[in-house]
Amino acid sequence: MKSFCALLLTLLPLTAFAYPIEVEKHLAGTDISYTTYDTAGDMGSIDLRNDGPQAAECKVVFRNGPEAPRTRKVRVEPGKTASVLQRFNRDILKLRLTVTCTSA
């Protein structure tokens, strides 16, 4: 039992790269839902799901501290999900996302 606990404690730093994610959304009447993921220490992602009857054009801005904001654009068809992923040069301490969607 002691060896199992020691093994678990040694693996803890390898899996402890979680960071807070803040999302500011401007959906303009679209039916977009989202799920965020802390994929890696220097990478974040968001899944956008369109539950509405029309396609949506979405723009996602990723901000990580002093690095320049990174913008990704995606079109989400009705009933579909789109993944947006961004890797940074530094480890993420706090990820801020701005999601802006309009009907296409």
C-alpha cells in the first residue's frame, strides 16, 4: 500500500497542469454552446456546438498573459461541433477566451 501511495504521489506533478479558463461570449442570438479543455500546459481548446437551425460563423480569441492574442475563425453547421485549438510559446497560467458568433 505504501508503494502504491508513493507511486501516486510521484505521478502527481505530471498531471497537475490544469489552469483556469475564462470565457466571454457574444452569441448574437445563435444557439451555440461550448466546452473548454486544458489540453496541455501550453495548449488550450474549445468545442463549439451549434444547436440552432442556421449555420454560425464564430471567431475565438485566445489570450494568455503577455503573448499576443491569437484569433481563430470557424463555421459551425447546424447540429455539428467544431473544435478550435491553440498552442502558446509559454505555459498557460490563465486562459481567457472571447467567443463571438453570428448567423451565417
